[in-house]
Amino acid sequence: MDKQAPQVRPNRPNVLGSASTFSAALPFLALLLVGISFPLFGGGYWGVIATRACVYWVLVSGLNLVVGFGGQIAIGWVALLTLGAYTTSVLVAGNVTPALPPYLALAIAAAVGAVFGLIVGLPALRLRTFYFAITTLGFATIVTQVALAWQSVTGGGVGVAGPVFPEPFSSQWGFYYFCFGLAAICTWMTANIAASRFGRALTAIRDAEVAAEASGISKSALLGTVFLFSGAVAAVAGGLFASLQSYITPDAFTLDLSILFFIAILIGGRGSVLGPLLGTILLTVLPEFAAPLVAWSTFLYAVLLLVIVLAIPGGIAEILDFKNRRPLESDRAIVPRPDLLGPLLGAAPDAGTLTLEQVSLSFGGVQAIDGLDLEIRSGQVHGLIGPNGSGKTTTLNVISGYYAPKRGAIRLNGAPMPGHGLHRRAHMRIARTFQTPRIVGSASVLENVMIGGTIDGEGTFVESLLSLPRHRRDEAMLRDTAMLALAAVGLERLAPVRADRLQHSELRFTEIARALMLRPVFLLLDEPAAGLSAEEIGRLGAFIRAIAQAGTGVLVVEHHPDLIFDICHHVTVLNLGKILAAGTSAEIRAHREVVNAYLGA
Amino acid sequence: MVESIVSTGLAIGCIYALIAITYNVMFSASRVFSFTAGTLGMLGGVLGSLFIARMGLPVAVGFLLALVGGAVFGIVTEIVAVRPVLKSLDQHLYVLSTLALALMVQQFTAIEWSTEPQPFPRLFDIARGGFDQQFWLPMLACAAVIVGLELLYRRTLIGHAFLAIAEDNFAARALGLPERSLRMASFALAGVIGALAGFAGGEMLLAFFANAPMLTFYGFVPVALGGMGNNRGAVVAGLLLGLFQQAANFLVGGIFASVAVFAVFIIVLLARPEGLAGVTLPRRV
């Protein structure tokens, strides 16, 4: 955007440099070589197995974004394979329309799949996990039943011939290379998404939904896009599957297949592309080595699923993650560098004032806040204190759009803010942290911080899919800004580390770094000092002061009176949802009622 | 025809309602929806047919053994698929662990029992009539379970303990209630109810492994529509579902009946995610 390039570049650890990009791509390159040269050592039947693995992967690669990254438990994705297979076959056979060329039919199937992917997926936006799982399961059953009943089009139980792709893809190896090529493209595209702001946003929705929304990520828009993509590739896989089978009946699309796709992702590990790819190959090939067990394959998949869930929830990807097994330094100190806030936040325009006027909110019979007036000015630190249950966090939640106030108004420079809509607050540059840090544990610290800047990316989903220049510019910008934010809070050495390996205090500073990515005009901190050592609290105080000096208005909810009186220009004391006292730090410190009710003698 | 729709619809509806209660009993004790609910129904039918038709045991013995089988599977579910993942309820791992267990039992049944539907024995040696035992048995079972649960929850100490656990797990534990044993007892109870559903509906549904996913889905519809944990809502929704499905079956044909049920389910849920009789819970920050 309009931010100048940061003047101060912190030392970047080399883990993110080109050497590591290469080592990350190495397994993919190896698989690519094996895939290309496969016809040299495998023949006949193995060619069919290899083709099948490619076809499955085309579907799984898309489903991986839904399940592995987005965390949506879509069990019945075989429905989209069925849909794609029948659409392609029926169009090529000419049962309803004049016979179409196979490529056109495949493209139409992709479009149909995209639409149905969206339809099957949409309930995920409204429903709880188990409900969504059941609806996808129900959909899978329905599609098969329709295929069976709609005889004039699908041939019913007798089935329909699959499409044959013209030369050079009509021979066995020709068709293999066609499928392999598509599988390779899908791998590349989903890996691009995985490494983009969209991939990170998906994992944020999965593991820290509230934080994702507070960072301005719209769950419905993002998941909708992913469902479109995933539905399209699943339908393409269906078309290929029909061609590979050469003849399809509804029996070919059992739920077992759906379970295979799903388990391939979980074995591989959530939030990885390589893991599910290996998982797909493993599950396709495994039954071939154990011919007597073929009848038991679904049973074995189920056992595998149970073992993974109970024993290794991280899957193959976690086992292969050697980098994060190296021990971290034990005595790490967080030393923030307030001097970096200038380049990070840029020259903040005077944002004016955020006002709450007579705001009230009740939950059932409990009056959480009652007629609250509050004024947060840019460039100042405003403290909000009070005993537990006095309405501090609720106030913060009202400001960040989590709850709509029952009465009263919130105004930004006099203009009323819409009552509801968490993710819209980020676009007004209002950022927040949480009482318990909301972090994506399986992502690196750097990626977590980059999530905070999601709305500043300019490229679209399709641009990221194809790794077009705008996507690469976004990524470079987000990475540089995030490194700067991490350097500012004093955590740049931990940038490549998995976030769930961090100490509590480090998570708090990570959250602040993530919030700073928004270049907030107002920053809401919910008990930032909880769980910090005295030394860390001192540094935190100085850092918050510096954030305000850079022009941001800060609201701090805290229980540490010393910190509050040290750093706040204004303090509001709440009790039972009402204002007990408000004034400058000095005034509050001397306020008799406050001392009696809250601070103690 | 109307008579046939009503008797079949109510009978099927009772089976759905019982599976829904199975879901609810497990949910109340653990906050977990388990994919094994339909599997329990399937097991009731298969075990009944195994003990009575194949092994030739007396009906009463076969009935008791089928219920014991359900209780055992309920307890196994709790130990294998629920307890290990309760610590991380927010990660929804239970969806996967219970699905895995349900699939294992379903596949095992398909391979070791039969992949084709097997006949279920007639329980009472009376002539087939208009209002046959295959219709009134599920209704009787449903009524017995409703009355039994009501008595259990209102009149007995262990019933009060169940309610306490369902209401507030932490508070109940703080009071010294043996939460783990109560949860296992709940799952055993759910197992009995699920097996009873399959056993009572055996003649209609037959002893067929694929009844498991069918009942898992149609048994969940009343849970979703009636509001989770709400048994009365589940019974009403279950009966309505049975009637609606049978009516659609006769009027537009079986396939489109399934499509209609599915469409209604989705539309109602999207309009009211908390169910027709449920209440919304505020999200927590």
C-alpha cells in the first residue's frame, strides 16, 4: 500500500532463503522424476495403479485445502467424483446433448463440479463440525441414488461408457502422462495456495477462527472460493476416473472411496501438501501388496484412521518435520525494539477518536455493560481496569465487533460504526489481541504474524494459484513486514519455529506483532501482561507507550495496576458493568472508591 | 394407502427417534456426537438375526444378548473412540475417531456376516395382520424407552447424576460425581437403546450392514431438527421424518423421497442451525 519500504532491515535468518525453498521442493522434484520415468520400470498393471494414484491425487489435492488446511470435515467428497465422472461420460456419449469432444466435456464437468462443491460446502459456514460431516455424507448417498434412478441419462445400474481421450492420450501410457500432468499441475497450484496468504488464512480459520476474523479474513468468501476450486478438480478427477475405468456404474463410487481420500489427507498431516500426496500414493498402492486383504482394505483404512487420530495427529508431515525437532535455546529473552515501530507503522495519520456512547449489553439476565462512555484518542494509551466480571473484555468485544451493543453507539470520529461484523473492523484498522493467545500452533511464528497482514495483499486467489507476479509481490511484502514486526517485538530469532513450541510470554508478543501487521489506528490489548515476568512487563509497558507515540490509540485491559498507572494517559475503572471512576492515572490512583473497591489499601 | 403410509411412517419414525435418542444420550454425557449411533441400530438387527435365526436361541435370550451386545459396543466406543479425544474437544477429533470405529464394525459385519440383507425372524408367532408386529414393535420400543428414560432421569439418583453431568460437567465433577463411570454408563445405556431400535425394527430393516450409515444419517436428522440433547424434540422430529419420508415414497418414489428429506434437512438447518426447538449458545471469546 502506501507504506514506505522499511529502512531498518533486521538480520534475516537464512532458513527462509533460497536454500530452504530448494530443500522443500526436493521431494516434489524426486516424485516428478519418478513419475516421468515410471513407464521405464513399471509395466501393464502397475501403469493402471500409477494412473489411478494420479487421478486420486487430482481430487485429494483440492480436498486437502478443504480438510487439511481449512479443517472442514468433508467426508462425502466422493459425490463430486461421481458427478464429474457422469457429467463427462454422459456428455461424451451424447445421451442428452449431441456428443461433445472429451476435453470440452471435462471442462464442463469442472464447472459443474465447482458449483456443486460450493453447494455441498456452504453448510460449513453455518453448521457445527459434526452437522457438516453428516450433510456431506448425506449428499454422497443422494448422488449415487440419483445416478441409479435417472436411467435415461446415466444408464442406471447398467452404467455408461467412460470417455476416451483422443491421441496422443488414448494409449495406456499416453493417458498416464495426461493424468500425471494434471496431477503435477494440481500439486503445483495447491502448493502455491498453501504458501500464500490464502493458505495461511485457511489454517487460521481452522485453528484460531476468532483471530482470523479479527485479522479481517472473511470466512465465507475464503471457504466459498476453496469449495469452488476443490469441487472443480474433484469433478476433473471424476472425468479421468471414468476414462480409466472405461465403464462406470453407481457401484464404482462407494463411500469407501471417500474414506480413502479423507484418510490420505489425515495420514499425510493437516496443513501439508507433501504429506497427503505421499498418503494418497501409499493408500493406492498398499492394497496391491496385500492381495488377500483387498476385501479388508476399508477396514484397515478405518483402523489406520483411528491410530492416526489417537497416536499421531500430525501425520506423515509431522514425522518428516526434522527442522522443528532441534531444541530451542533455553534462556531466550524478549527484547522489543521500539525504534522499529516507526518504519513498521509508517507515518500514521491522525486517526481521531473512537467513542463509546451509553453502550449497554446484557447476556440473558446479566447486565454485562451498562451505559458505558469511553473515549480512546489516537496517540494515547487508555487503561480499562476493574474486578473480574466487571465488563472489561465485553467492552473490548463490543468495540471489535464481536457483540452488537443492545443500546448506545460506537463512533469513529463521529461516524457510527456498524454494530456487528468482526472481520470488517480490520478494514477500519482496528486490531486486537486475546486474553488467551489465539495462534495457529502448527504454523511457524512468522506465518502466524503474516496472517495479521492478510487484508493488505492485493492478488486474487487465482493469481496465487498460478503464482503470478502480484502474488509473489504480496508474499515478499508480507514476509518483510512480518519480519520487521517480529524484530520490533523482539522475536525475529524465533521466526521459523513452530508456534506451539513457544513459551506463553512469547505467544503474547507474537499476537502483538500480528496485530501490528494491520498498522492499526486503534489497538485493543486484552490482558497483555498476564503470565509475563516482572522484567517482561516492564519492557511491554515501554513498548505499548512507543506504539502510542507512533500515533496509534491503544486500549489496554489489565489487572496489573502498576503497569496501567505507568503507561496510561487515561484510566477507566469498571465495576459491575458501570463506570466507577475515570480520569488520568494520577487521579485514579488517588481515587478513594477505586482504592477501596479494587486496588486495596 | 393412507393407512399403510401412516403405520410404516410411524414405525420407521420410531426407529429414527430411538437412534436420535441414542445420539442424545451419548451427547449429554460427553458433548460428543458419535458416528456409532447408526452402527448400534445395525448391530441390534444383525445380532438379533444371528442369535435367534442362525443360532436358534429363544427369542427372549436372543433379545437380551442383542441388548448386551449393544451395551458392550457402547462401552467400547467410550473407551476407544471418545475418552482419548475428550481432552481436545475443540479439535473435533471425535468426529474422526467415532467414524473410524463405526466403519470398522460396519466392514467387519459386511465381511463376516453378509454383504446382502439377511431376514430377521418373526418374534411373535401370530398371523400377519393389518397392524402387524413389524409396525407396533418399534412403536412399543420407542414408548418404553421414553417412559423408561423419564423415570430414570426424574426418579433415580443415577438419573439425577446423568442430568448433572449433562448440565455442567465441571460442576458435577467438583461435587465429586464419578464422571468417568457415569459417562461409561451413559454409553452403555445408549448402546442398549440403539440395539433396541435395530432389534425392534429388524423385520422392516432386515439384518443388513448398510443399515449403519443409513441410520446414522436418518437418525441424526431428528437430533438436528429437534435440537441437540432434546429428546422430546427428537421424538417429534423422528415421527415427522418417518411420515414425510413414507408419504414422499408413495407419492414421488423412493429416490426423490431421499432427495426431498435431504433438501428439507439442509434448508431447515441453514435457516435454524440450532434446530427447530433448540436455543443458540453464545460463542466464547
